[in-house]
Amino acid sequence: MQTVVYLLFIRAIDLYEREELKYVLPVFIWGMTGAVVISLFFNTLFAVALGAVVNAEAAEALTAIFVAPVVEEGAKGLALLLAFAVASVVSLRRGGIEFSGVMDGIVYGSAVGFGFSIVEDISYYAQLGEETFVIRRIFGGFGHAAFTSLTGIGIGLIPWVRSPFLKVLLPVLGLAAAILMHSLFNFTGAFFGPVAYVLLLLVLLAYVLLIVIWLAIERRTIRGELRDEVAAGTISAGEYAILPTYFARTFYYLGLIFSGRLSEWRRVRKIHEAAVNLAFTKRLSREPHAAPQRRKVELLRGRIAELRGGRTLRFGS
């Protein structure tokens, strides 16, 4: 049940340009497997090494504050780098969805964080009992999602900068922020107990606020970038009216489904997904270093025309 809730949340927050599950699920699974194995190995190794020079309680606290955040966020961040590389290659080949921008960083970062948390929660249940497990289930998963989203945002901003230095610096800063927030939470938990969850609640409020703000920015981008696509015949005036509004699109799709026009529903959804992707790609293509994005704009326009049967629309149709 916990897994389903997490995956539904990931799907729900990405209103306008949902990442394909075939990219998100491997990241989620890595959080449950690879990231957990790497973290368990190195956290145990450092705890044993520290235990040789300080008492067990001090070794546990030092590991939690200084070692675990670095190891765990690094292990989770590795999956994000791989996802970014794969999505970028696929995007350049067929104009598909790319790991780019703040929302993509939040989605992929949350996916790996949730996956990691599921296994960690089970471990806490085995060690500390049901009460701690319930608290962890409420807060822990979203805490890991919020921390690792910072790494994801840093990686997602790579296509938006020209300088090779910034392309390296932004992911490093994102990872550093994730480690710092994770370390601060563990420090508060080690020395102030339940107060740590007050801190985590503030982090989660900031996480939700960032999602809401970025969704508003995406809506404005769709409205602004697709305006001239109506005159060009890429999309219709009716489509332009509903594309920036998630609920308007959803009600339109439901109307097609309930009227039995399932093949049209599938085709229209693909057209709309390509159009939204076109809006975000056009925004990025105006950067002076974004020649690949300009090529992708033409690929997406061609994809939309192909889905319509090879024709463009006259203005207002």
C-alpha cells in the first residue's frame, strides 16, 4: 500500500509533462535496492571504524550526522544521473520526454527517495517497533523525497545552462543541499528527539510550496509558448484553451471516454502531450546554447502533424 501511495503521488504532482513510468520505475527500484545496499555497506563500515575509537553511542551519532547523509544522498543521486543520461539520449533521438527542469528533478528525486524510504522504514520497524514505524511512514518517505529532490533539481537544470562549469556546479550544489538538509535532520533527531519532525514538517511545507509554484510557472509557460502555434496550425484554438489547465484537459478526456471514443481519446492525449512538451522545449530552445532543443522543436511539430494524419490546422479550427 505504501508503494502505491508513493507512486500515485509522483504521478499526481507532475500535472503537465508526466515522465514515462519506464524511466521513473527503475529509479524508484534503485532506491529500494542499489541505494540501500550501498548505504548499508558504507554506513556499517564507518560505524565499525568509529566504534574502534569512540564508544558505541558516539559512533552511532557521528555516523548518522556526518556519514549517512553523504552516503545515502550520493547513492540516490547516482540513479538520477543515470536517468538524466538515458532520458537525454532518448530525447535527442525521437523528441521524447527529457529529464529537464525543476519539476523533472522533483519527480525523479522523489521516486528514488520514496523507494529508499520503504526499505529503511521496514528496518526501523524491526529495530524500534510499531510506533516509530508509523511515524516514519507518515514523515520519513516524504523527507527522503524532499532531500533528494534537491539533487534532482540540480541535475534537471543542466540543460538550462551553457557553461560546462555550471553544468557540473549545479548538480554538486543540489547534492550538497540534500546532504546538508539530511544531516541537519539527523543531528536534530540525535540530540533533540521528536523536535526533528518539526524541522521535517517545515521542509515538507517548503517542498509542497515549491511544487505549487513550479506548476504555476509551467502553466504560464504553456500558455505563452503555444500562443503562436495556433496561428501556425500546430494546435487548434480549442486545444490552446484547455492545454494550460489540467482539469479542463481531464474533463475533456473523460467526455471522450464516456462517449465511447476511446481511439480518439488515445490519439488526442498523445497530441496534447507532444504539444505541452513542445511548449517547454520552445522555452529552452531560446537559450543561445540550445541547438539540440531547436531540432527537437521541429521533431515535436512533426510528431503532432503525424498524429493528425499529416496535416496542420487552419487558424481557429
